[in-house]
Amino acid sequence: TYPIMVTLGINPNYEVNTTNGTFTITKKAATVVANNNSKTYGSTDPTLTATVTGSMIGDVIVYTLSRTDGENAGTYPITATLGSNPNYEVATSPGVFTINPATAMVMADNKEKVHYAIDPVLTATVAGLKNGEPASLISYTMSREAGENVGTYAIYPSGAARQGNYKVTYLPGVLTIVNDTLIIAGTLY
């Protein structure tokens, strides 16, 4: 508030009493809206940002942004904490920080066997895990295309499409069945 002063000029025919008034400057309304943001599981957080409206040119609205702690795939609120803004009545609006699942791949290992031999153990390689997490974190089963004749047969890993912090992609391999070879050992005379 600021006083409004009355200054009299020459008034020879009047006895003038004055009363000062008050000039009030109210706080200007402004808003800080936290922008939604995201990252992929296992990566570094990007810089949080906000959209500020209502401030006068050259004025800076003071605030900080933070998100709820957590590193698993999911959503976390982003909040704005206000600093000192004496000329503004600042409203805040939260945002959402999303951690998207990372992609892991289960790739069937190629195998080979001799015609009519017992199938080898079907295995797969898991790739794309973050933070040194073990392959055992991803659960899957192995199967192969039916058949015993000489030729190639698809090997299929399968499991849930979403496991914990990962979207899982399954890539087939090949089982090759080859002819057995008959070796005759003889003695020369």
C-alpha cells in the first residue's frame, strides 16, 4: 500500500481539510504448471521443466521442481515448490513423470542334432537388461516346431510380454537336424 497525498493550492475563500488516501497494488496472479516428462527404465532423469504464465516481462517467478522418488516403471507426481515471489500470487499445478519399461529380448540359441538323436537342451540368451540385473529376472519357456526328419525347425522362446520393468520381445532360433554318418572302420590286409 502507498499513501495518496493531497497537496493544496491557494484557496483564499475556503478552509480546506484534507484526508490522505491509500493506493493499493495487489499481487498479480501467476501460475507454474509442471510439464509432464518421461524416461525409460534404467536411464538418467531428464531435466524437469514447467510453464510459467502471468509474470511481467523481466520478472522471474522463483520455484523449484522435484518428483517423487522411485525408479521402477510407473508414474510419479512432479511438484513445484515456490520461493519468494512478493509481487505475485502464484498457483501451482503438478505434472506426471512416467518411467516407461525398458525392452529386453529373449533370443533362442540355434541348435543342431543328428537325425533321431535326442534333442539338445533348448536355451536362449537374454539381452537388454539394465543396471547389471541377472538374466534370471526374465521368465520364459522353450519349445520347438515338431518334426524329426532332416531339415530345419523353429525354436520358440515364449513368456509374458511385460515382466517387471521390461517389455519382453521373443526371437526364434533354428534347430537343424542333419544326417547321421556311418563310418566303417576296416583293416587293410
